[in-house]
Amino acid sequence: MRDVRHVAAAVAVLTCALNAVAQANDGNALVQCSEIVDPTERLRCYDALAAAAQRLAPSPPALAAPPMPAPLDRDDPRAALIPAGTAREDRSLLSQRWELEPDDKYGAFKFTYYRPNYLLPVHFSDRINRQAQSPTRPATATISDFGRPEAAFQLSFKVKLIEQAFSTSSDIWLGYTQLSFWQIYNSDVSREFRSTDFEPELIWLWPTNYSILGLRGRMLGAGLVHQSNGRELPLSRSWNRVYVVAGFERDRFVFTAKAWQRFNEDADQDDNPDIEDYVGRAEFLAFYRWRNDSSTSLRVRTTFKRNPSWGSAQFDYRFPLGEFLRGYVQLFTGYGDTLIDYNFRKNSIGVGISIGSWY
């Protein structure tokens, strides 16, 4: 009888399992399991019923990955609010500045920073040029009563005129820079502007991609630039140049090299015939952005002459004060921080603030 009961129980278990597979939600299957007398066999019935129900249950849907946020449209004003050094940390610094890559293109006729925009309420020079002169513009008899402490500020922007010029990957830009030195602390000269230089510029840039000396060559360009101080004779100073420029980078480091050739002028029209011998014939700029979003840069201008070896060097340090505001320290030594001082050597330091990010 025991064997018969075991066989009957096994048949009941099999029947229960088959019923569970056929209809996992049918209440009769539970009833059949409950009618089995042997506890062990009854438990097996329930286990078989549960396993069958689990096999027939639909698999839970896979969790979908959260959708990536759509990139901000170039025209969205929120795009301009992304702090430099955060959202675009892994992007090319030169491409962000000059829109070299397709993802960095903003289109034509949109104004962006060119050179640093700063205000230096404190600017002090070890010497001040009180009687400016040049080979064709002799000094006046009047000696200006300028003081060594003053303020300085620079405004600089650029705008793309043509994107993909002449069906190429190159772009054409218009740049403008204005630099002023203000005798704000000197009431003896009615707090006048000692010097203001105006510098419009036309720039043609091509993106590149090659390696040299561990750096990535990112751009080549050419430009036309006019610089003048808008003064009347004998204090008028101006010159026109054509230049070539190349840009390189590696991670947070940027290096640019620029060389120029001045356009010759008639002797009686040339305010400063020897300006290249003082200001220089080439410029090298090294820039590094630190992880705390501060940055340092060194600009060196050279005449390519050994004796005398004139030119200039300028060191800039910027550190964040807010999302768009930065502290600014500037050190200068040499010739030509302004056109009126192109042949006047001095050392200076300036402290103030800058707006926006250069890179």
C-alpha cells in the first residue's frame, strides 16, 4: 500500500506541475496540492507549482538608460552661461576660442572675446614718457606732467564674418582691440587719457591636425592689422602689418607663434620708421590653464637682432573671483606697451579684474 501511495503522490505531483505549466493562475492547482496527504510530496507539489509559475511569468523589462540631455542649441542663451573649465574641460582650448572643430561652430556674426578684457585700477611704471619723440616726429618743447601711477583698461572682441570661406574649412574673422592708459590720479593734467591705441584686424584661419615636438598643430592663419593712436602730429603713431600665425596645444597648454612684415610708407608719412626695431618682428605666446580655472601666460616679442636685442615680455596671471569675473595681475618689461612708447623702455605692474575667459 505504501508503494501505491507513493505512486499516487508522484502522479499527483506530476499532474499538479502540468496544470501549473498550463495555467499558473488556476486555483485548482493549489487545491490539488493541498489534497496530497504526504507532507513531503505536498511540499514538492507546491515547489513545482511555484517553479512553473516563475517560468511562465514574463521577464521584467530591462531598465532603460536615462536619456542623455540634449545639447544646448548654439542660440540658447544658457550656452553662454557654462563656466569655462567645467562643462568643456576635455575640449580643445584653441578650438573653443577659434571654433576649429564642427562641435565648436557658432556661426557667423556672433561676438566673442578676442584678447583679454580687463580693468587695472592700479597700474604703476618705473618710468613715464613725458616727451615722446621718433626719428620723423621730434619731441615738443612742452614736457607733459604725467605721473607714474595710472589706470589701464583693454576692450577686445572678435566676430566671424564668413564660416567655411570659399567652400573650405577656413573661417574669416574681424577682430578689434582698444587699449587705454588713464591718468585718473593726476589732477594736474585734468585726469586725461595719456594714450589710447586702436587696433582693427582681419584674420583668416585654417584648422590643422598634426604633431610636432609633442604638441598638436591646431591652426594656421594669416592676417592684416592696423594700429594707431588717433593723435595729431607730432604725437601721431601708426603702422600696418601682414602676419602669419600658427597655433599648437597639448591638454591645458597653448602655444602660438606669429611673425609679421610691416607695409612701407612714404618717409614724410611715416610716424615711426624704426618701430620694428623696438616692438619686434615676431611674437610668441605660451598659455596654461590650471585645474582651479586660474591661468598664466607669457608673451615675448623679439626683433631677431642680437645687438641691440630689444622687444618686450609680458606675464599675466588670472584667478577666478566668480563665474565670469577674474582677478588679474600683469607684469611688463621692454618697449611698446603703447604706440606712443614704442621706443621708450619701461617696467610696469598692473592689478585689477578681467571679464570672461580668454581660453
